[in-house]
Amino acid sequence: MIHFKTCRWKNFLSTGNEFIEIQLDRTPSTLVVGQNGAGKSTLLDALSYGLFNKPHRDIKKDQLINSVNGKRAVVEVEFEIGGTEFKVHRGIRPGKFEIWQNGNLINQSSNARDYQKFLEQNILKLNHKSFHQVVVLGSSSFIPFMQLPVWSRREIIEDLLDINIFSKMNQLLKERNSKIREQLVDINHQLDLTKSKIDSQNKYIRNLKDLNNDLIEQKRDSIKEHKTEISRLFEESKTIGKNLTTMITSEEEAYQKYTDQVAHIKSHNQVLNNKIKDLVSESKFYEDNNVCPTCDQDISEEKKESKINHVKSCARDVQTEKEDMQRKLNVLSAEGTTIKANLESLRASQNKINSNNDAVGILQKEIDKIQKEINKINSSQGDVKSAKTELSDMRDSKDTFTDKKLEYVEERTYNEVIGEMLKDTGIKTKVIKQYLPVMNRLINQYLQVLDFFVAFHLDENFSETIRSRHRDAFNYASFSEGEKQRIDLSLLFTWRQIAKMKNSAATNLLILDETFDSSLDVDGVNNLTKILSTLEEGTNIFIISHKGDILEDKFRSKIEFYKDRNFSKIR
């Protein structure tokens, strides 16, 4: 059983930089009240995000960060399972996810998804959907059991009955069968390859006995053709490579000279730019000042005009020199383009020579290979015995692969039989059928307590049949919102009872989010309160409601959320 102890958060939704902490096991029943937007339902989002990395409501994860502070959102959930203390710490901006066991950090997987999977499967032993079916009944983003698709319903029931182990076993079996299929493909490939080798070896033995001089001559003709091609490639490379190294060296030197000249011009151009800046500064000084800052004497208008004219004259000279430098740079750029084109052409020729050399190497290896074949043919009489020995080894390998193939086929057949048992229609259905009468009985008991007198029945496919007193058949969608609410409540309490019986997803926590505010009439509210009072000892119920004045005397404690300078706080 999961015993939830505390949930605390800060910079989360409308909560500021100070932690809000709620003791989840302090009293049997707690009423949570507050104005709209005060943060009453933040507890649900904090629990859902802390445990499952998902908001309770249909919002994006980035929207969970307080919009004012914009960072350091933190949620911590503490709980106990079988005497072992756990704490889950999760944060946004910066992102953080830690699981602590008895004060020690559990080694984190390199993959956050695997770490989350470890939390759900090995510690909590329930997923996000199952958690909301046994812990939460709300009016916001909660999806009641009867509104879920059939496959989701089955997944939740399997969690509650703790029979999803069969699904895991089936998955492992499928993975094993997948490996067997791969191994069979590999063995079939090996068998085909061995058969091909045996055929080739038989042919080779026949050739050893029957090959004649015509075959040797044919191979020699191939050698002659290869040598002719080698000669052609050598001649082509000789023609292309004439003076190639000298030309490449010459062009590289020219290119280096070009780059040096360009660098020199750019450097000199920078000097001229600096000189222009100095002249501008000097001109501005005489334009803006009438007194010399060094000797405190007045600067005459004639002196200022003389200095300014001198500066302008120098500036024109510098500008003329810059224009001359630009013309030189343009000429050099055209020369550089030509040099680079020449270099690319020469290097292409060098690459062609290298390619020819590679081709010559390949042809020479082929010549050596053919020559070895000729030598082997010439000495074939001595190799017949060893060739037959190799053939015998190949046949033994074929027999070994065949035996292994039969083993895998037999194992696959057994696995297919086991797989049929592990399917949804196998063992799991038999277990579910055993529990269905208990589930249906509990559902109908809770419906009667809630003054909803219908016969509710779930089949093994988790499709519902609902009959009235007059035996008229209905389904879930046929009823009003208030009647649906009663069905949802009955299912919630039933799943909690089943979880307790199986000790699978049992927990001390129950949260009803605005359940009293929605579609229940006065009798429904009283009946629901009656059911809550009969829950097992150790259950901690939180009722989130707007009806604080009506419900306050029905619960042991109260938490009120309020806004202080746009941040949620509690008292």
C-alpha cells in the first residue's frame, strides 16, 4: 500500500518562491476551499506532475511554471511503501528528477523516460491513469472510467488486479519469439550458404578432375586483357602527369604570393582607415574648441581654418590612396580567380592519376588471383583429397544447422501455445471473470447507497449494461450528469476496494475535486458523505469545493487557499 505523507511545491502555477506544503496524512478528512483561481486544485497538478511528470489539467508542462518568477518550479512528494520511505523531487528550469529511498538517491538512468518507468513499475506499481481512477475524482481534466476507451479500461483493471505481469510476460515472450525468428532467418541463411558452398565444392572437385588446357588458356587471356588495360592506364597517367608537379608548385607559389599581396593591401587599408579616424578627430577638435586645452590660449579663426583645411587636404590624399588600394585589390582578385581555377584543374589531373593508380592495383590483384587459380588447376590432382575433406566438413555443418533449426522451430511452437494463454483472451480473462462478480456487486452496493437504483453490469470486455427497475436497458451515455456522477463515484470506491483486496494500487489518499459542487443534489451530497464516513481507517480524504460554508462542519480540518499579491498561499 502507498501511504502518501506530504506534497510541497513552489514557483508552481500561481504559487510563489515560498514552499506550500500539505500534510497528506494529518487528518482523516480535509476540506480545501478558496476563491476561483486561488490555487485549490494545484494539489492535484503537483501530485500528478511530481509522480508522473504530467499535469492533472490539460495544459502544457511549461505552463506549470509560475508566470511571474518564470523559473525554479519545484515539486516534492513524500510517501511510504512497506516501511520504506520515498521522496520524488522534480523541477522545471532547471529540469531535475530525483528519486530518494530512505534518504539515499536511487541511481539515475541515463534516460529520464526509463527512470520514470522505474518509478511507475517498480515503486508505485501504477500509472497515471490508474492513479486517477483510485485516488482522484474531479470535474476538470479527469476522465471517468466509463468515458475511457476499452483498452484503457482493461489496462486500469489489470493494474488493480495486479495481472499486468501476464502482459509483461507476453511482451517478453514476443521479444523472445522475435529473437527466434531472427535466429531462424540467420540459420536459414547459413543453411542456404552452406548448400551453396557444397554445390560450389562439388563443382570445384569436378573441375579439378575435368579442367583442361582450354580453361587455363581462358584465364591467361583474362590476364592479357588486364595487362593491356594496365598499360593503357600507365600511358594515360604519363601524358597527364607531364610537368604536373612543377605546374602545381608554380601555381601554389603564385597563389601564396596573391594571398600575401591581398593581406598587405588590407593591412595598409586598415592603417589608412585609422588615419582617417585621426583626421576626423582632429578636424572635430578645431571645429568644437576655441581654446587650446594645453596652453589655455585662444585659437584664432585663421588658425582653426588653416588647420581644418590642412586636415581636409590630408583626408583627400588618404581617400585617393584608399581608392588606389581598392583598384589594386580588384586586379588581384581577378588574378586570384584565375590562379584558383588553374589549381583546381591541375589537382583534378592529379586525382585522375591517383584513380588510375588505384585501378592498376586492383587489376594487378586480379592478375595475381587468376594466376593462383591457374597454379591450383595445374596442381589439382594433389588437391582432390583435401577438397573432399572440406566437402565432408561442409555437410557436417549443414547437419548441425538443420538440428539447430529444428530446436528453434520446436521452441517457437511451444512459445506460440504459451502466447495464446498470455493474450487478453487467455489467463487474464479467466482472472478478470473471477473478479467481475465482486466488482459488479460492489458497484451496485455503492449505487444503492447513493440512491441510484439500477442494475449495473460490466462484462469481461468492460462494456456496461445498465437496467432500470423496469428492465429497460441503458448505457452510461443515456443518463444525466448527476446520474453519471453517481456511477463514477461508485466505480471509484469499487476500484479502491479491489485495490485494497489485491494490495496492488491501494493508497491512503482520496481527492474529490469539486465533486460536491457539480451535479449531485442534496441527497447525493448526504449519501456521498455517508460513504466517505465508512471508508477504512487510515484513509485521508481531501474535498476541494466552493461550498465551504455548507460543508465545513462535515470534515475534521480545513485548508483555505487565498491570493496575496497575485501569489497563492494557504491558511
